[in-house]
Amino acid sequence: MIEQLQKDSLELLKQLISISSFSKEEDQTADVIEQFLQTRDIKTLRKLNNVWAYNKHFDPKKPTMLLNSHHDTVKPNSGYTRDPFAPTVEDGKLYGLGSNDAGGCLVSLIATFLYFYEQEGLSYNVCLAATAEEEISGNNGLEYVLPELGELEFAIVGEPTLMNLAIAERGLLVLDCVTTGKAGHAAREEGDNAIYKALKDIDWFRNYRFSKVSEMFGPLKMSVTIINAGSQHNVVPATCTFTVDVRVTDAYANEEVLKIIRTNVDCKVTPRSVRLKPSSIDKEHPIVLSGIALGRTTYGSPTTSDQALLSIPSLKVGPGDSARSHMADEYVFVNEVEEGIKLYIEMLKPVINGK
């Protein structure tokens, strides 16, 4: 059975690669995923470009686990030497846009869902969700359909991790800051220079150390990444705007970090979003212990995924390598997908009593 699942998964991945599925434009890949499941007599549900399904013997009295990955891609960068939409296998590598991020993960999770789909007596229901807009942290992806999925106990989020276990993920706050002064002529003692006022707050962002330190990630990290002020050389600027990238650890909630920042700086601080939360799963959770028993290592992920939108314990794990994501001539090894399917299944067997 597993060999057939592996074969079907690689064919599905090739089909997905061949279709453009940039964020917000994933309707055709959603169609393909729907059809793939429906031809196997699986009832699917869909909202916009998000497709989900449940195991055949769903029992509302049992807890439900989520298998989730995304089918949108970034646009190919200018360094491509291959057709990004031409799935090609060479030297064991399957080339194509989205092959690694996160097509290999998605088709492996679909295969895992199919493996358990018909089984009776599972201790968990299984919900599979192939979602959109992950690459842009969009509002019409996983977040849009979460209320439709029902109560969830824990999740596996498919992202390329070399099948190692990302048991924590940093959250993200992007802050737009504005310091206000008063315009004046630079040749006279006029005005109140907004740049000078901003320097005090920028220095605070550079040097402040939050008291709680994450066991997984260490200290929370803040970086001033953009500064804009002034219109011409002889005018004292009335405003100075700057942007701060804040990588939040599992030691804090986003709202807590925002409150501390606003207490300590004079500038106006506006977050672009507080949605992308830090996430984690207990190292003693059965799915983590099962992965460790299979020789997988645990780590904290510095990158952000749809895991940030979940308020339940979640584990990020999948075939492929994050270092290949968004690269020119993106690829995933064929054997990574094959092994990913096996490892997902073996990890879940002792957790949901699969046979």
C-alpha cells in the first residue's frame, strides 16, 4: 500500500508543479487536490482555494488532529535556469516551483491521510487541510477555514524540515514607528528634529533585553530595518518613520511584547499584525516522542509558517530542506518524499492507534 501511495504522491506533486499557484491564485491546484481525493471516494469540503476532508469513520466523540500544508507558491526568482512549471526528475531530484516548499510535504501528508482514511478504531479523527496564501500570511488561507474545521487537539504542519521536529516556532511582529518633531530651517535654531528624537527610541530597540529568555530560542530579537526622514538638506524634518522586525519567542505573547515596547518608547508604534504568534508543542507530547523514537531531532524554527495561526499544540515537520525554499531551480529529492510518507505514518501509528 505504501509503495502505491508513494507513486501516486509523486505523480500528484508533478501535476501541482505544472500549474501556476501563486498566492491568491491557487484555484487550479485546489481543483486538482479536490479531484485527487474525490476520485478515491473521499468527500471534500472547500472554501475559496482551501480544501479539507475527514477520515471515513469520523466520530464526533473523539478528538481530532489536523494534517496541514499549503499549495501556494512564491513567484520564481530571476535566477531560474529551468522552466519552473516543468516537473523534471534528474539525479534523484524532482525540480519545479513549489516542489520543496511545500509540495513534497503536502503530497506526503495527503498520502498519510489516505493510509489512515479507511481504518476503524482510531483514537483520533484525522482532518486533512490543503490551504492557500501561506506564503503571504494571507487572510484567506488556513485562518479563513479554521472555524470550519471543528475543535482540534493538535496539528502537524507540513514544511520542509528534513523530517526533523520543529517543536517551536518564532512569532513575528512588524512595527511601523513614527516620531514627530517640528519642521524648521536648518540654518537657524528652528524646529525640533524628528531624527534626533527617533535616535533615542532606535537605541532602545537596539539594546533592550527582555527579561524572559526562551529555552529553545534564547532572547527575543528586535531589529530596526528601515528608516525614512527628511525631504531636503536645509529643512529640519518634522517626522521620522522607521520599521522594526520583532521575532517573538515562545516566552512571550505578541500582545505582551507590544505592551512592553509601547511603555518604553516615545514614538507611535503600530503593528502591521499581531496574528503571527509564537507556537510550540511540549517535548513530552506523544507525537514528539514518537518522532524522537524514530531517530528525528528536535529544534526551534526561526522561520514563520501557518503554524503561527494555530492556538493548539503543533509540530512542524516535513520532507525537503528549508534552505531550498524560494531558491532558483527549486527541487526536492524523490527519496525525501518517499521517506517522508513512511516517517509520517510511522510517527502517527502509536499516537492514533493506526495499524
